[in-house]
Amino acid sequence: MSTDPWQLLGTARTVLAVHAHPDDESLSTGALLAALAADGTRVVLVTATRGEEGEIVPGAVADGDERPLEEIREQEIDAATAALGIAERHWLGTAPALATGAAPRRYRDSGMAWVREGLAGPSPDAGPDSFSLVPLEQAADDLVALVEQSRPDVLIGYDDEGTYGHPDHVRAHHVAVAAAARTGVPLVQIASDVAAPGTVVRDLPQTANAVERAVDSYRTQLTLRGPVEGGFAIRHVGGQDDMVALRAGLRG
């Protein structure tokens, strides 16, 4: 089997991307998933939580809209996945991403606290149904069920740093590793640091329109500030400035 993650993806007919929250698929892998979909790869997305602990950008929800945040975020993720060309998406814990014989379950957003600039840690308020605290084997069982149903050639997930250390991202990494080991489907990891040894980076400027539309779908969570060299500038709901890059750094 090739150790080149790009070669693995280039020969895959179906890929399954494993993410923690709505918007992660666009911010962490938007360019990659859009490029794969444009090349004819069937892209399947599974998201572990509904991002219930997120804040809301002031003015992003109309006065009188009393929908719970998770319902609004579901509408946002539908728009984003359509923009990226994702063929189908699922919630972990909801069939078909549910272990055989198990009752449907909802994994909650664990929240986070900033340890230092650019590095997150667990929220002290995370409850027992939070994704980062539920038994690893249970979540892995649910992901394995989806792997067996969707039959991907490759899994795409975070590396062990989880992009910026969010506890749900780190747990998603461990769940993906467990599912890959149990099913034999290779896991391609999104590098948290594209300069890290063993990372293979490709620029994907052709995905600009799709990524811009996907990112702009998440108006409760961020503000799209416009194009910059190599991507798009955004401001997160907490006020942090960031960039969504039109590239992907992968590790096998």
C-alpha cells in the first residue's frame, strides 16, 4: 500500500471524512473535499456533534427566530456541504452511523477553553454525554457501522493534535484511528502543522468559489472578511482572526 496520502486519495472512489462539529469540514478540509468532489470522488461526511456549545455572532439570527442553535447549525452544514459537493452527510450516533442494535444517541459538543493562543483544552463544564468523554469504543462502534455501510476506500480525519487541540477534535482522531484499525480502511490525516515532517502539501486554488460559499454558510459562527493570498480571512465568533487556506497538508 502506498504511503503517499495524495496517491491514496487519487485512486479512491469513495472517501469518508470524520469531523467533530459543523464548520470543521469547511475550515479544516474545505479545499480538500471540494477538490475531491470536483474530480468525481464520492465524498461522505460524518460529524460527531451539532456544535451546541458554540456562541452566536451578533445579528446572525433574526429577531424572533427561536430555533435552538443545533437546528440552525444543521441548516448551515447542509448549505456548506452542498457548496463543497459532498454527496451525503451523517451525524455520528444516528443510523447508518450507529452500531447495530444500539438506540440512537447524540454526542454533545464538549466545549473548550483556551490554554494559550492557538491551543484549546477541555471545558470544565463538559458533561458525561460530551463527545470527548463518552467511551471511545462506543463512538468507534458507530463509525465502524458507517464505514461498513458506505464502504469508503479511504478515511480522512484529524491528526493527534486535532488542528488546534480542541478535545472533540482529538477524540475524533482516536475514533477514526480505531475504526481504521478495525476495518482495514487506510486513514489519511489532516496535518495540524503543514511544516511538520512527513506532511505532503498541495495548493488547491481551483476550489476558491466552493470554499468561499461553504465558509460563508456559517454566519452564526464566523464572519467571512474576504480573500487574502492563499485563502480567505475570517473572524471567529470569539473575535479571533484566522485564515481558511486553499491547500491541504496530509500525512499517511
